[in-house]
Amino acid sequence: MVTILVEGQGTRVGFYSSSCPRAESIVSLTVQSHYRSNPIIAPGLLRMHFHDCFVEGCDASILIEGSNTEKTAIPNLTLRGFEVIDDAKKQIEAVCPGIVSCADILALAARDAVVLTRGVSWLVPTGRRDGRVSLASNVNLISPTESIDAQKQKFAAFGLNTQDLVALVGGHTIGTAACQTFSYRLYNFTSNGPDASIDPAFLSQLQSLCPQNGDGTRRVDLDTGSAGRFDLCFFTNLRNNRGILESDQKLWTDASTRPIVQRFLGGSPPLSFSIEFGRSMVKMSNIGVKTGTDGEIRKICSAVN
């Protein structure tokens, strides 16, 4: 396995090596245990980390329960894996009380989830502290209908460039989407009917999975044919006009992102998706981190102290 090291800002690899040396292994073993009985927690944890970092920074604000918290916002209602974070936190608190943040546990768990789906590992800088603010009104995540320019703008606001955007959206190589998030492409995309950019054979396949006026909550693999494995098939599907989400397929149709997809698929000069994904994850995981005396170390992840 290749291990990627990228320097963090305000965090460092091995932050708990003296204060709680078992922290990272406890997280890893906990994620493995839950993954064995419920593999869907892998994409769930990855998505949760992304949703956390893009609102208030990577401070575990996504984990706080209560009325009008981030967790209650519409894009977060289908997040999965909270029980994994709670389990790891409980075990860590038993050996190192008040030391390890929920924000770090989530960052580590997201990495471990990728590794379990046969992705490449990376060293996660730690030292984040937990936030005290969590408001649904602050949630402004990328929607499936957004243009590449709008996506780039949101990423740029957090210091992430176009290559980071393509790499991180590539995390959709694992996971699913509800029919209701993309079925508009299958029937009423234009006055003439379905989205013409979808491969015709694939369109028929999707229409059978998501019939008009059918169950909008039914989930479909984002990476057809390789949903449980962290690999390049997601980008191959985009090249073949088999992207599920409109925002994903636009990575291939937009002139600014298509060359990056091509390079991940072996174009010249080639880019290693696995390595670049790890680098971009470290960049993302350092968005708005709270360190030093900022924030707190929660006793339980679902509530501020």
C-alpha cells in the first residue's frame, strides 16, 4: 500500500503519539468492525467528513444533535455512520479521557473507510478541536444541479483548486444516490424529455431502477459496476456518459475539468487519482480547523460540553 504524506496547516501527523498513542488504531479497528457488518458506512463516513468540513470547517459540527443543527439540514438527513464515530469516541474516552477530538476521529475514520474499499492510505494530520456552533442555516453544500463554475467557486472559497474538485468528487467511486436526486434527468430534463447526454442504454437501465413516480428514496450506485471499490471506474463512467448526478457528469463535459479526468484515466501527463485524492483530502481536512485553545474536546460527539 502506498502511503501519502501531505503537510497540514495547524495540525500535524502523530499529534496523539504521546498523549493517546492508541487513538488512531482504535478508530481504525472500530471502522473495520462496523464495515464488516455494514459496508455502506464507508461512503457514509467519507461523505460525512466532506459535509463537516464545508460548514464551519472540520470541527465535527455535523455530529451535534438538536433542533436546527447541521444534522437536520436536508442534504444531511441521509448521512450514515454516526454510530461509528460514537463507538470510537467511547472507546478512546475509556483510555484517554478528554484528549482526542471528535473532529479528528471523523477525519481518521474517513481515511480508514477509503482504505477498506481498497483505496490508497494517507497520513492524516491531527490536532483539530471540536466546534461549538452547528446551525442548519449555515449548510450550503454543492447541489446535483450546480454548474462547474459554481462548484469551483465554492471550493475556491476554502482554498481548494479545480484539481481538488475533480479528485474529491471522485470519492463518488463509492456510495449511492437516491432516485429523487437525479430522476429529473431521466424524464423531464427538457421539453423533449430525458437528458440527451446520458448514454441511451444506460438511460433505459436507470429508468427501470427509478421509474417515473416510483420510490424516490430508492438508492442507486453512483459508480455503476464498481460501487464498493475505490477505483477509477467512476471517471470511466463519466467518459462513457454514465454519470448518475448531473454535477458529476459535468466534470466530463466542462472544458476546465475534462482534462483532469482524462489525466486520471491515463492521459498525458498522467495523474494518479489515488495519490491526488489523498493530497486533496488532507487539504480539505484542514479547512477552518480549530487548534490550540479554540474550540473544545467534546466528551461525547453529539453534544457540546
